[in-house]
Amino acid sequence: MENADVNTDLNVINRSDEKYQINQDTYLVDEENIFDNIEDDIPSHIREARINELIMKNREYQMKQKTDLNCYKELTEDEFLKLTTKRKKCIIHFFHEDFTRCDIMHKHLKILAEKYNEIDFGKVNVQKAKFFVNKLKIQVLPAVLCFVDGILKHKIIGFDIFDGVDNFQTQALENHFIKIGMIKAKENDSDNEEENKKYFKRTIRSSKLDNDNDDDSD
């Protein structure tokens, strides 16, 4: 059920009257240009210390910018299209402000976004993105959509994969993303191997039940 309507390609969407652009802060210059901001007539040791200070501040700022961009921010429709079509992998949560289960999903995704900052996580308010809600046929919330190269590859609809309970652990969601290839397990997560086995056993058992039900219906 969660994979319905996959393979929707956002790259083919052409809305020529709009520009999809995420504003980025260009306050800091490249490190190569930092020297231009240092006066030549100051003592060499002071000059060197000042350069090192500026380089460190520059790197810290760029790291913060990267973290802020990747750490589960809310996206407009323009930003959503820009992000999903320009980045390799994206995990996007379509949510409603009044839905308790969306709040639960927010909590888990924020934790994963901080842990896996090499992949882009984001959220889209369905009340502000009706074009894509219709385009992607989103009818049940929460809806977590996984994109690869701008193409919808996987959907998590509701909490069905978590046995329909609200108190599932973040690791259950993390394991699901690992299973479908959206994220790679961290090396220091070996202590969670037992929980991973339980998750995969549940998945296999659920698949068998679905198959049995299909056989009975035949």
C-alpha cells in the first residue's frame, strides 16, 4: 500500500511562470579571498593569527549553514521541487499542523535528519502545497515520500509499517530507510543489531500474512 503511485518524476514538471530557487546566504567569501580583507601593513604574526581566525569562522559558518539546510526544515512548494530535483536523495514529510501522528513523525524525522546530515530531510505543509498534494495523490497523513534523482521511489503512508501503533521507536523508522536503501547504517550502530533483526522479522511476518490473505481471496 505504501508504494502506491511511486515513480512519479518531478523533473518533468514545468511551470515556466515560476522560478524554483532556494535563497542561500552568500555573506562569507571563499577562503582564498580572505587574504583580500587583511591589511598588508600589520605585523606578520598578527596577520597570520587574523587569517586563521577568519578561516575558522568561515568554516564554522558554512558547517552551520549546511546543518540548517539539511536539518528537517519546512519547505515551500518552490523549495520542495528545487530540492528533490537537484539533490540525489530526499526524504520529505507531507504533514498537517493539526494531526497528532504528524507531530510524532516530526519527532522521529528530526532525530534522523541530525544523524544523517548527508541526506536531505524536509517537511511540507499540505495546506500550503495543494499542487503537489494532488500531483502526488496524497490522501492519508502522515505521508513520508522518498525521492531519488527527483523520482518518487517509496511512500510511507500512516503508521501501517509500525503495526499501526503511535509509540514506535525512531530506530524502527531508521531501519526501514536502511532496508529500502535511502540511508546507510552507521558503523557505530552495531549494538542495535538485535533490534534490527526484530524489525526485519516483523517485516517478513507481515509480508507472509499479506500473501496468505491474497491466497485466501483467490
